[in-house]
Amino acid sequence: MKKLVTTLLFLLIATTSYSQIRQGSQNFFIAKEWSKDISLFRCKAFLFQEVLGVSEAIKKFTVEPLAASKSGELTTLIYKSEDLGKEGLILGFYGNYWTAEGTTYKGYAFKDLSGEKAKLFLNKIRKAMDDHKKFLQSDNDNNNIFFEFEDIQVLIYRDGNFIIRVFWNGFDSTWENTAFKRSKKRFERKI
């Protein structure tokens, strides 16, 4: 009986000591899971507080998820506010982190690209893949290309299909070609 109580007490302490801790940066949050639905929910607050600006006047905007990568590390969303004359693309980044105490948590943050910047960003990725297709195909997974767009670094290689890794603000997110093409196509259709 004493062993059972000791074991239960140990399990209770171990279970309650595991927690998620908020990261210090203002745009960096804790998340238990991520998906297009969660991205849509969290992105709304980011949009009106950080991008569109809070005001006493009532303003309207729309936001719609475009695509989420299979890895779950990157989700794209499109927004538009005719009242404010603003539109663009939001990149939702997700990743796993360790605290100093040794516990893990999932964090996320959003990157806003205005309409014109988003077009330039998506077109630069597409052009890089098209212009360097032979080089990338000649040695899958070993031949790589990279570039920087503002504060975003992009690494592209092939592993049977194009793989796009997007680095921003401590995040390293994989953006599969299918999710990229879907995001680009839907963005162009909506904007």
C-alpha cells in the first residue's frame, strides 16, 4: 500500500509539473496544436491589433486560410479591409521549443506581407524554382538554392518534389510545393 501511495504521489507531481510557458516576445504565443482553424482564430486578433490598427470607429475586414503545410509548421492566410484599403498575406509559423526547465511547448507567430510584398515574395519563390529546376533536379536533396526576402530566408531543394524551408524569427518551417502552389493560386485569385 505504501508503494502504491508513493507511486501515485510521484505521478501526480510529475504530471502537474509539466506546463507550457509563454515566450517573452509580443507576437510569439503558446499553442497546444495548430491547424487552419486555430490559425484563423489567432490571426484575427493579430490582424486588427498589429496590422490594421485598433480604433474607436467600426471597421470591417475579411480573413481566410489558404493552405497549411503537411508538416503543420506553416499556414497561409489572406486578408482584406476595404475600409482601410489594406490587403495581404499572413504567414503563420509554428514550432516546438524547450524551456530552461526542460519542458516542451509549441509556439507560433504571424508575419504580415502586404499585397504587393506578398506578390513579390510568392513570385520570387516560383521564379527561383523555375530558373534553377535543372540544377535542383540533377542531385536531389544535395543541390540547394537560397535567398533572402526582407527578414525571411528561403532555402529550396528537391526530394522528389520541391521543398521550401522558410526561416523567420527563430522558426524553421517546411512548406511543401503543393501547399505553396495552393497558397499562390488562391492568393492570386482572391487579390
